[in-house]
Amino acid sequence: MASYLHLLKADSAPMAASVIEASCREPGAEVTAVLLDGATLPALPATVRVRRFGEGDLDYSRLLDLIFEHDHVISW
């Protein structure tokens, strides 16, 4: 079972949405999207776990933990 971590910058949401959806179609895949500073949430499947950097959710330490916990890390 693969796990995907997508890191979205402010200008990447429209381009990233289709790739994130494709990640969700992988059998048994776990997909997490992290919204970095200024990023907006694109329309994503309900199975995607969405986190926000800062704003009381993720700090640098926890973001680094997420990077090492996932099999695939895609930075947009």
C-alpha cells in the first residue's frame, strides 16, 4: 500500500488536482495534501487527508515527520 504526500504552493492547486486524484485511484493508496503558505484547497476526493502548514496545524517538525512517513512526496 503506497502513501502519497502532496505539498501544494499557492500557484499549484489547479495543476496538482488531477495528479492527486490519480494518486487516489491507486489500490490501497493513502493520500495527504499539505497546503503551504497561501495555497488554496482545490476540489479533491473525500479520501484525501488535508493538512495546513502553520495556522495551528503543522509546524516544521511535524511537516518533516510527514515527509519521512510517506512513500512518495510530490512538491508542487
